[in-house]
Amino acid sequence: MRTVLVTGPGGAGRTTTAAATALAAARQGRRVLLLTSDRGPAPEAVLGVALPAPPVRDDGSPAPWAPPVEVAPGLRAARIAVGEHFRDRARELQDRGASLFDLLGATPLDAEELTELPGAEPLAILTALRAAHTGDAPWDLLVVDMPPAPETIRLLALPEQLRRYLRRLLPPERQAARALRPMLAQLAGVPMPAQRLYETAERWEAELAAVQRVIEARSTTVRLVVDPGPVAAEAVRVARAGLALQSCRIDTLVTNRLFPDAAEAPGDTAGSWLAGLVDEQRTALKALREEFLVDAVTVCELPHLGRGPRGAGDLAELAGRARSTAVGGTGIVEGDGLTDELDGWTGPDPDGSVSDEEPDAWSVEDRIATDGVLVWRLPLPGADRDGLDLVRRGDELIVGVGPFRRVLPLPSALRRCTVSGAALRDGALCVRFTPDPGLWPRSS
């Protein structure tokens, strides 16, 4: 199933763009599910339909999202069950830790006392992503209205980070003594907390691995939305670098709420008092087009309707007036608007293999014969040299781009080398590694 995650700076029009993308795809005959975690009035106002609250299943657990509501033929929309997911997980943790609470003399919280805590939304979104790709999904396309870009980048990094924490805190080698735990539990008269802990950790590992496969699948891409302007353009550059750090692929940059040029509209439509704002917007748009198109990222332009989009009619007008520019075999070509880049992305086959896989962009170049080094090339378009941070820690490389961090395991060849330098060239961080004579195999 094709998956498009729509994000951008706060207030850029993520919900509108996600809804317009979903509607445009449905009008081409696709079966589309639009999910949003926004519990405010914006999704209902944009879609023109009421989104019900998520129900509770027969087993007492909440569904990952509310019953989807038809917005237009082929398009259904639903809210992700954020609060319900938090309360369900909190109850589960209490049930699994019941014996520990008894030992401590603690009283578990009642269901009515469980108040949603910060951080609940990312976990609920990840659960919904995994659920949408479980079994035979009845959808051709999943469009997700994501949180603002900084939160989305941290959300997409979460499965890998949590799996690393689990491996560090509960390493597999410690599980070798698990056979002794039932005996110890019988002697103590209560279940051993460690046994419950490992069981929970194993289940979390499986769930996190499943959602990480969804995020890393070739069929999953990010659609970046921006309301062009100097501040927003810089925010998009930071977001682009952060997404690249997490190996997330951007399929399209959507420039939203573009004012008409004076030459495009009769009379003084833009208004003389808007002339400065229009010029500022066009300058930012020109720079962004150049930056993204040079890396073959499609740029889509959405006009300002002169009003806030409300309902399927406005969304259809927005999709119909969308204009896109892409890089084709003959150079820069006109695209198909919001439906550009929905095809041509392949995902994992049922056996786990990947079809039409592109070469690994995070490649190691062997320059030992000429320069005596190996170079690890990490594409980070949009990164600024002053915002980069690089630390070698054992067999890992910790890379920082602005406010974002990622811990990268070194390829096996680089583990026997020392870091001898790094430079940012042409949108890529090139890290040089010099072989350690004591560890590097000697030629005969």
C-alpha cells in the first residue's frame, strides 16, 4: 500500500494539503484512507464532515482510529485514537505490573484517573501506521495528516531509538537465564517482575520493528508543505535535513497559499498593500524550487483561494488548480499536480525483499589506493555546516543536524578505522575514515 505522510512547519496548511491530496487521488479511482491526529476543529472544517470518536472493541481495547467517514467517492477519513490508545496502554502496564504493585503496597489507578500525558500522540500515530499495514488493507493509498515537521521527524525516529534503548537496557544475553525465572517465581510465591518485563520488552520490540519497516519501506514517502516566506523557507530547510538524517524520502514539496501575480489577475486583485508580501513569497518560492528540483524532488504549487478551504468542493477546486514541476528525462517538465509521485514507488514484497530498489545512498567509497581513506557519504540536503555535529562512540557514529540527532551503527569495514575528518559538500556529509593498522588486514 502506498503511504504519504504530510507534514511541514506549523500553520503551513498540512491538513488542507493532506485532504486535497487524498481527494485528488480518489478522483483518479484510488481507494484512499485519510488519517489525522488533530483533535481540533480543523479537519472537520476542511473536510466538511463530522469525524466521530474512536469506539471500543469487544475485548475492551480501542480501535487504532475511529470509523472512517466517507468524504467523497473513494475517500474516507478518520481520527487516530490518541487518548484511547494511551489509556489502553496504561491499563495494560498496570495489569502486567500488578504483582509489583502488590509487593510495594501501591494502589493502581482507576480508569477514570488515567489522564493522557505528553508523548501519547506519537505512539498512537505509530500504532495506527502499523495497523493500517497489517493484513489485507482495503486501501490503495494511505494519507496521514502528521504533526508539525519537528515533531514528525522525532516521531519517525522513535522506533529506531526505542529499539536501541531496549537493546541497551535489556540486552539479549541477559535473557539466557530466563529458564530459571519460573523456578524463582515458585520459590518467591509471586511472578518475578523481570519475567514480565522481558515479555513486555519482547512484544514492544516486535511492534517497533513492524512500524519501522513501514516507515523505511520504499512505498512510504513524506510530502513537505510550506507557506513560502523567509522564515518558513528556513524552517523547511531544517526539516528537509532532519528527514534526510532519518533516511526519509520526500516525494513532493507543496508550496501553499500562493497569491496571484498582478499579471495573472484582472485589475488590482492582489492589492498594492500586498505587493511586498507577494514579492517576498515569490522570492522564497524561486529559491525553494531551485533547491528541491536540483535533487529531483517535485515541487507543487497550490493557489490561495481567497478563503479558507471548507468541504469537498473547495478541496476539489484546490486540487484542480494545483500546478507541479518535476524533473523528467528531458529536463524540467510540467506535472499532474497533487497526484504526482503517487505512482512509481515500490514497497516490500511479501517475502520481505524490495523490488526496483535504488542504490544505497549512504554508501562507503573506497579511496584507500589513492588517498588512504574510506569515505562514508551521508546525504543531508538542506543541512548547514554550522548546525552539524559529529561524534564517534565505539562502533557508532552520532550525527547531529540542527535540533535532530541519530545514532548510526558503523558499517563493518569502518569499525576498524579512525575518523580522520569530515566535510559538507554538495548536500552530503562526507566522513573520512583512516584504517587502523592494528586492526586492518594486511596484504600479503
